[in-house]
Amino acid sequence: MAFPIFILEDDPQFRKILELRLRSWRKDLDITVAESISAAKKTLDASTTQFSLAILDQQLPDGSGVEMLEHSALQGVPVLAVSADDSPELPANAVSAGAAHFLGKRQISAPLFIPLLEAIIRRQEVEKELLSSEIRKSRMETIRTLLGTLRHEINNPLGAVLGGAYLMRSGEDLSTEQVEAVKLIEESGKRIKHVLEQLCDTAELEEVTKGHEQVFHIPGDPAWDKKE
């Protein structure tokens, strides 16, 4: 599977050096190039690619590369800002705008370049994993809250139904059909209560890690072997 990279760079000589450096790192690259802000916007607007990395020059004929950080196609994509300008404010501006890191163009040939790319890509992956974990936890809390409300809203009228059925069953002169009807009401009510309790118990599943996968421990099942 290709590793898609978006490059915004107007200097063809530097772009060639950059591409050679990148291809020495990975052979499966799929590189998309734009030479200006306007061209980058058109390219990204038409693209359906989920880029794994973006490298943006900060000084272009029609603006700064940091402008592209707001484009939807680069949301969640690790971005390396680059520039030949040594102005001290550039790194801070780029990172403040959302770039993962800033690098001077002369450092592209340095040994740190490839490890830096791998680090910012991995950091982005970790951030996505953490966000996904937080979303799952939030969803579970929402489910628990909804089921708690459901338990309350069902148990109250269900108690009244079962209580009424008990009173009817305790009465005299009931026909056979009425006895069977009361029995059906009680059995159905108890079944509803059992299903509701099972749902609420499920919402209390304990999330654990087995191997390298997140799973759930069901109450009542044997405990996981911590050595696994």
C-alpha cells in the first residue's frame, strides 16, 4: 500500500533533493506536489487521498504554507514546515499554526531528517489512538447514563404492572382465562425485568487489555490471567 505525501514547494531544485531524500527512506511513496497556495488548494479540493505526511514550504509566491494547515484535506495529517529563511519567528509561527515541526531546508540532508519524520508520524498516530480511546470511553459513559435512565423509567411502571397482576391473582372468582392472562402478565413482566438487568450489567463491562488488544471482561466470568 502506497504511503501518500503532499509537498508544497515552488523551488524545483530543492523539491528534487527533497524527493530523492524521501525515496531513500521509503520506496512506496505516492507524492503529490503543488508549487503555490492556489495550486495546492485546487489539488487538495479535488483529492480524495488521506495523506500520511505533508511538507509545506513557508514562503511561496502567493502566500505562506501555514495557510494550508486549515484545509480539510490536511486535518489530522502530520505536517512538517520548511523554509530557507532563518528568521527566528518562522518556527514559532508554523508550530503555533498547527505544524508538527519546523525544519530549515539545509537540514533536509542532515541525519536527523528521517528520524524526525518518523517521530512526527508516530506522534500523530499516538494522538489519534488517544482520541479514539477517549471517544470510546465517552460513548460508554453515555450508554451507562442512558441505561440508568431506562432502568428507572421501566422499573417504576413495571413494578406497578406486576403489583397489579399480583392483586388480581390474589382475588377470587377468576375465570380460567383470567388466571392465564394474569400469569402471562407476570411472566412477561419478569422477562422484561431480566432483559433490562442484563443490559445494565453489560454496560458495566470492565475494559482490559489481553495481549495487545482491548477486550471486555464480563462479570461472573473467570478473571484474566495477568501473565498473558
